[in-house]
Amino acid sequence: MSPMARPLVTLVAAVVSAMAFLAACAETETVVSEDEATVQRVADGDSIVLRGGDRVRLLQIDAPELGGGECYGRDALRELERMLRPGDAIVLESDPRLDRFDRYRRLLRYVRSAATNVNVELVRRGAATPYFRRGKRGRHADTLLDAVDDARGERRGLWGACHVSWDPNKQVETRRR
């Protein structure tokens, strides 16, 4: 091999290696992790505490707050309590497109109980709305948007009980009628 060809061969080998590394990284980013857990208690309409103390914020949804006079906060809490009871076995599903923790160090996860995606079901029942923080849409975004359309159309939950200010890229605001 000529001395002039060696740098070119080295460069091609480096480019091929870099491409293989980037392809492996891209594959890793699309992998969804699922972990089994046990419910200790429901904290509010969109968060739970697991046995062992970890806190989970249900991903891509927002329920009215308990304090501050928001409409439907206690109802949203009760709805989630009906769906998840202490001792229930659940599956926590991460979304590789989104953050894994929030600023309070809570796990950000979709929650499944049996075959039910709890996040989607809360929106379908009108106890929560889709919330795409920073405009980022996760793997269940379309399903969440379909569920909110159903709830709004049927005036389920907060949609029938409250004045609702909602934009999918902002937290929901509710007030009594």
C-alpha cells in the first residue's frame, strides 16, 4: 500500500466505525424499558408511590391539582384510586423519546394495570388531559389525543364539571362553573 493510501484507509475505517457506533446508539434510544412494581398509594390524580418509596409521575398527562382551588382535583385523585389500589401489581413503561425523571426526581412512566394503560384511561374518563411538556410527544401521544377528544365530546369528568383551559403543551387549568 502506498504511503498516500494509508491515511485514506484509516479515515474510511474511522468513518465506518463511527457509523456503526451511532447506529447502535440509535437502536438503544428506541428500546422501551418495562419494570414490574407494586402500588403503595396514590398521591394525587397523576402520581403514585410505589412499595419501596419511589414516586412515579404518570407520563404525558396532567390532572388538576389538589390544592389551590382547582376544579376536579379530588375527583381525579379518586378516579386514580379506583384504578390502582395499594398492593396492585403494575408495569412501569419508560418512553425513550422523553425524560426518565422530573425535577422532583420522580420516575416519569406510563403505568399499565393488567392490559390497561392507566395514563390513557384517566384521559378517556376525563380525570386528566394530555400534557406534552416542551412540546415533546411520546409513543402514546396519538392515543392520548384520541382519548381526550372522546372525553371532551362526551363531557366526561372535568370536561362536564369545570371550566377548562387546556393546551396539550401546557398544564391543564380548571375552575368551578
